[in-house]
Amino acid sequence: MNKLYETFKDDFRLGAAVSGIILMSDQERQVLFEMMKKRMEEFKKNFKPQPGMPVFKFPEPQPYPKGDMPDKQLAAQHFNLVVAENECKMGSVYKGPDEFDFSGADRLLKFTRENGQAMRWHTLVWHNQSPRWIFEDGNCGKASKELLEERLKKYIFTVGERYRDDICSVDVVNECISDKNFILRDGADRSQWFDILGPEYVDKAFFWAKEAFPKSSLVINDYNLEMIEGKRQGMYKLVKGMKERGVPVDTVGLQMHINIQNPPVEEIEQTIELYGSLGLNVIVTEMEVSAYIDKDFEHPDPRREYDQAFLDLQAERYAKIFECFRKEARAGILKDVVLWGITDKMSWKNNFPAPGRTDAPLLFDVEGKEKPAFNRLLGL
């Protein structure tokens, strides 16, 4: 059977985000399920509804399927680059000042070695999915700047010591540009890194990452850079300044959580070339093509039918964008393209931003069968 990554082997690596669930044994999945049930019971017990809030319906955790899931075979067969969906985020790894859990990352690394794939690390510094304790002093107060710097540096060097020879690229800082004013996200915009360390935390993270991962490309990663002009320019100003200060950033990551209509391919092309003009590489880190435009997240689109007309439209959309990627790769700018998931069944877009609404944003359907988009890309 043809392998999708071979279609683009002369242009860029083709990757996919892998959920740790698909690499677990049945016993490990059962342990995780029991843990989720326990956490849900704790949440219910401590949940305090606010006056005027609608009745909250608690979703019950569902058992995971047994045996190999389609995503595992498809990840091994069609992609030559993988990244962990959650297992390499700080909250999954850094459990305490002297406690690290590398089980999920090790499991993925073993998978990549068995299948001859490259591996990315996502992510070192992010305002989400960081452990709460890292920002605390142990006495019910906020960690000092010196303490937080010490913890972050220890984390980066510990991860690097273990994986430096196995990681092709690292998302050093993730989602640091504010959606409100297109400058660095601050404490009022949920970044405790900025709140405690100040704006220099970005530069310092990259300098430490350069020492910890000397063989890896160092990526600053964000969403909507290809969708929102202000945010695109905000990132441009940030990385231009970093380059001028000698900060070792070499790559901009475009998450590319896009939809069936937006942005136009021309805007994606302009975005890639903008960062390329600074001498930076560009990679696509988290792409999917949602069925929904959702201009207003408070009033998301109703569920549509994933009929043949939609599937054909999605296939053409993927094809045009990948033709753009190929052009930019041959211009020497674009290096990798990573899809955020493998089958529609496992996509994070299910239930987000509309609870109860599924999505169909990827190349394989809920059963793991090839969609028209897959076959269209295979023929490029």
C-alpha cells in the first residue's frame, strides 16, 4: 500500500500528533479510565454552581476500546514524523521539584524507533497545562522570580539530557502572543510565566533550550498567525527582535487549526513567506481542516452532514493548501507539516467549541477509513 509521507518525501516531512491512548495496553487504558472516573467524582463533589448558571450536565467518562486502535497502524504507515498530543507537555512530565514522569514520552519514542520516524517535542513553556505547583512557593504564596527560573531551567535541561539525541525540533515557547493586543501575553492574559518572570522569559527559554537540545530546531509556536493579520505581525515583530538580540530561535510554528473556508490559501502563503523573509524556517505544527467556520464561538455553527459534497470540498481544500506547502518547501522555507490527529474519532475538535457536536477535520474517518482528502493528497 502507498504511504502518504512518500508523496512529499522530496519536499517536507509529514507528521501527525499521536494520542498516548493508542499506544497503551488494555490494562493501562483501564487504569486511566478508573482515574478519570475518580477525578470526575471529585469534580462533582467540589463543584459549586453560581447563581443564574444553567444546570450543568456532567459528562460521564466512557471506557476506552480494547486492542489496537486504527490510529496506531495509520500513524506507523503514513507518517514519518510524530509528536505527542499531550504526553510531552509540562503538566504531564514535571510532577514535582524533583519528580519527572517520562513514561508517556518514552512510549512514543519507542514507537518512533520501531517505525523509523522522527519525533518532535511539544512543548517546553506554555501558559496552559503547566503544573500549578511550579508557580507556588510552597507556603501558599507565589513563587519568586529566582525560584521559577530555577525550576524552568531544571525542567528544560532534564528533558534535554534524556531526549537531546532523539528530538528533531522543539516547541520552546507556545502561544505567547496575546489575542487582545498582539504583544506578549501577560499575567492578565493567563500567563504566569510573564507575570513572575517578565517578558525576558521567552529569550531565556530559547537560550537554555539551545544548550539542552543542541541538535534540534528551536520553534516558537502559535495559532491564528495565518488567520489574523494583527497576530501575524505581532509574532513577526517578536521574532525579528529576538533575532536582533541573538536569541537562537530558528523556526516559526504555524498551528493551522483552520476550517473549510478560511483562511484563503494566498494568506497562508503570505504568512510563510513573511517569516521566511527573516531567514527563519517555518513548520506547520497542528493542522486540521474543520467542517465549521464558527465565527462566533458563543453561537457555534449547527452540526452539518459530512456528505460527499462536503468530503469533496474538504479534499480540494487540503490539496490546494498542500500544493502551497510544496511550493514553499521548494523555496527552502517550509520544512515540516504535522496534522493534529489521525482519525476523526480521536480529534480534539469533537465537542469543541460546541459540546455534543462532532467534527470531521482529518484524513481518516471515525473507522479509520481513507477519506477523499487522503486520496487527493496521495495523488499530488
